[in-house]
Amino acid sequence: SHPITSFSVSNDGRCIASSCLDGVIRLFDKYNSNHRIDARKKVFQKFHSLHTSGNYKLECAFSSNDEYVVSGSECGAVVVYPVQNSMEEGRILRRHTAPTCSVTCCPQSSRPFLIASASYDGSAIVWASQEEANVCMKE
């Protein structure tokens, strides 16, 4: 077992994502197949291909629609992994020049692609898809 540096509960309360020092983000299902809370949580998905972790506390977070898990990376990237479609590649967002230690997603369900990140380089960045940027600029 590897130290957990961060965890996030999905907005619907059904899943838990844990970021670990072995470089793996593990998703646990809170319920068993009978839709009852199970004391022995089962890992149903792992993410590790696009981010690096091993020396720093890196946060992970669910998007507001629970379709994505967002993670920081020691290489300075922000990585967005799809939760349900394991065949779909995640996305890498690059701007930080040091490990990205903190990530969060906008809690509004209408804005699942609005993400903020902070890095050990002292910068904070707000990330948005072009559609999100257009919505933000109108308000």
C-alpha cells in the first residue's frame, strides 16, 4: 500500500478518488452491486499514464458532472482523465513550470470544464474550454 496524498468525493457521493505517492489515482465505488454501502471499497479504475507523482502531495478532484477526474502532476501539467470511458485518452494541460500541487473544479454543473490549478512555481491558472471562456466573457 502506498501513502494517499489526496482524496476527492464525487459530487453524487458514489465514488472516491485517491491520489497516491506510487503515481496512481484510484477510483473506489462506495456501493456494492446491490447498491448498498460496502465497507470493503473496491477499486474500479486506475489512472497513471499521463501524470507523474512520487515526491509531492498532489491533489485530485472530480469535475462538477463527475465525468472527469483532474489531477496535478510533478512535471507541472494538469491532467484530465475520463471516468467512464477508459478507452478515451485523457488530456494534458501545460503551463506551470514546477509541480502542480493543487487542482479544483467549478462546482456549477453547467461549467464542468472550468478548472483552477496552483503550482510550486507560485502561479495559479484558470483553465477553460473555448465554450467555457465564451460563457464567462458574457457574464
